[in-house]
Amino acid sequence: MTARLVVCTTCRFSSEEQMNADGLSGGQGLMQAVSAVVESEGGGLEIEAQACLWACSSHCTVYLAAPGKPAYLAGRFSPTPEAAQAVVAFARLYAASPNGVVAYREWPEAIKGHFIARLPADGAQEPSSERLS
Ligand code: FES
């Protein structure tokens, strides 16, 4: 199974600068880095660009989702190859998992501390959730 990896392309380069010296936003830079990693590994992930994921203060941000699995919003990345490798590695583990849960011991080191939200799967109730009405 694959997963959607959505990269915000309008995120700032840094808290001081919207763009880098080449005129790229941080999000554009992260998108290029993520695309390069996925391409070098032979594809297998759906990568999408989107303007603003509404987590601007946590730039650079990414969103990861797959049918029937909880989605994740992560941020506070720099647009670097190292960050891109961590995001892609986690996305591959997530895509390969049956339920969207990746054991913490498998997390790439560079993704730790970057998650902002874990969002319930669309239309599916998780075993740990409780319907109140
Ligand atoms: S500009 Fe990237 S989350 Fe808003």
C-alpha cells in the first residue's frame, strides 16, 4: 500500500526569512529534497504539493495519510536532505504498516520531536477511541 505525502510549499525558509538566497521558500526546498529522495529510491510514494497546511509557525510542514489509517501532521523541519530522508523513511514505514502505526523504535532519529498532530482515520473508528453519541 502506498501513502500520500503532502508537502507545504509555502512554508518559510527560516523564522527570519521567507526565501533562501536562490528565491526558494523553505517548503519549496523541502519539496525538492523529498522528491529527490523518493526519486533516488525508485518512487513508491505519492508526493503532493499544497500551499499552507495551517501550521505555519511550525515550518516546514508535511502531512501523511493513507486510506483507513490515522494521518500525521509534522513540522519544524529545515529544508535539508537529512530532513527529507527522515520524512520519506517514516512515510515508507507508515505505508508498509497495516494500521498506520510505526513503532517508536523504528522512527528515523531526525523525525523525533517533529510531530504536531495525529488525526483519526477518515471514516474509521480506532480501537482506542470511544463513540460518545
Ligand atoms: S505556510 Fe506552510 S503551513 Fe502555512
